[in-house]
Amino acid sequence: MTTMTHHEAAPTPTPDRKPNGLSEKALKRLVTLGCVLLVVLLAVFGVLYYFGQRGSGAPTLIDRQVSAAENAVKAAPRDVGLRVQLAAVYQDAGRLDDAAAQFTEVLKAVPANTPALLGLGTVKMAQGDLDGAKGLFAKIAGTVKKDEFAGVDPEREAAHYWLATIALKQQQLPTAISEATAALKIDDSDADAWFVLGQSQSAQGDDKTAVTNISRALAFVPTGWCEPYAALQTSYSKLSKPEMAEYAGAMSDFCAGKTGSAESRLEALTSGPAAGPAMLGLGLAYESTNDETAALAWYRKALKADPNNTAAQTAIGRLTAATGTTGTAGTTPQAEAK
């Protein structure tokens, strides 16, 4: 998990998980590409912070991270991996110019270093240089690997994702769709890429397909991510599906922490065209408040309405395992729906 609130009259979309400093998306991509030691540094200094000095004059956690990374590079200035880690720490600290300088030094030594290309690209995005970022990501996306892992190359997947994000922001919609599709061919579990694809399709006027793909994004990340629900509400409204638009609006309330409002809105939908999604939403809402009994009841109702609802099946399995309870029939979630 990793973005962009869109349209209606097709205003310029902006990335939902922006590379502003070191974003969640950027951190995920960089760690995936091998910057594991950066995470180790974060963990080590988290411990130091907890047990160390906490006086008003003590260095902050990010100051300690920066100092440690700088000292590591001073001790081994030719170590490319350490420079990438230092650049990532600078990026996390909001020192974008310093981060760019370190990524650039790496690329002088190793022009094809993909973590540096990706890192510098996200820095340039944060600085507003979308065309500069595009050129860096394109160098990775255009690389053709012939080894056994070419089809699951996380570096190329990340590059295609960022290219799609830039194209969407620049309203180059066919390119955004093409790049997001290329990313998903490599990793079809990338929720962010599904969302970019859906947004691009909606901005093109294909809201029916957009709803499908935005819903796929939410299947991977159903909570804590508000922008897709807002996008769904817009698309359902444009498709003249008021009940589904109301469902998406209620889930936006839930995502924003307005649980009471969300529950009231969802309960009003449980006997109409949006009944299935509303029941699932109620399950999520009650589960978020640790009311497992009410959550299970709504998940079971959703499964009874649709015995093939995998989200309800998964939720029931998860909660029954966590609480030590069994299904109403004492058997499987599928049996409960019969």
C-alpha cells in the first residue's frame, strides 16, 4: 500500500499519496527496492529516542537519523547504498535539495541505479518538476529485463505507477490509463494503481469502468483511505445511481471518523439497491469501534444477501477466529448464507 482526488468538471487531479518529503508511497517503493537498512535506522533511533535524552535541548528523532546517515556516508563515501539511504532520510526530513544532491551523486557513479532514479523522481515531483520526474521514471519503465523475474519487477512497476500519476495530473488521460495498466500487469495488487486507472477513466467519461476499478482499489484498502470513496460518489452520481452514491458518501463519513453519521446513512440503505455494500460498510463501521457482535451480524446479513461475497466471507472468518465464536450455523461462512 501508497493519491488523487478528482474531477467532476475534470479539475486537475493530484496524487493521493504525494511524494511530499518521503511519502508513504515513496517509502514503500524504496523499501521494496532494497533500502531495508533505512528502516533499520528508523527502528534503531526510535529505541534511542525512547531510552535516550528527552530534554528540551536534545536532538529530535529526525535529527538523529540524519546525523547517523551522514556519518555512515562520511565513513564510506563510495558506498552507493549508503548514499541512497542518506538521500531518503533527507527526503523524509523535507530537505529536498539535499536529497536531490545525494541521489544525483549516486547517478553520476551508477547512471542506471533504479532506487536513485525513483528517489530523485519523487523529489522532483514534490518540487513541482513533473517533466523532470517523468524523464527519470521513463528510464526505468523502458528497461527490458530478460531474466526470470522480469514479469514481477517492482522497479518497473513503480516507474509505471508514477508515470500514470504524472499523466493524470497533467490530464494526459490515455497515457495515464496506459501506464497504470502497465503497472497492474506487473503487480495487480497495487491499490494505488487501480485508483489512478479508475480516476483516469472517470475523467475520460467512462464512469462505469471507473467504478469497477476504484472498487478494486478499495477491496485492497477498505479503511483509512478516503479519496476513493469520494471518487466513487462522484462517479455513481454521474451514472444516475443515487443509492450507490449515498453509500459512497456514507463511507466517506466513516473514513473521516464520522461513524455515527455513517451508520445512520448506511442503515437507511439496507433494503434497496445498495443493500449489499451498505451491510458490508456497517460491518466495517462496527468493527472499527470494536463491536464485534454487531459487525458479525452485518457481515452475515451481507453474506446471506450474496453467498458469493468474498469480502463478507473473509470478514466473518477473521472475526470468528479473533473472537473464538462460530458461525450461526456452527459451520462455514458460506453455510451461514444458506
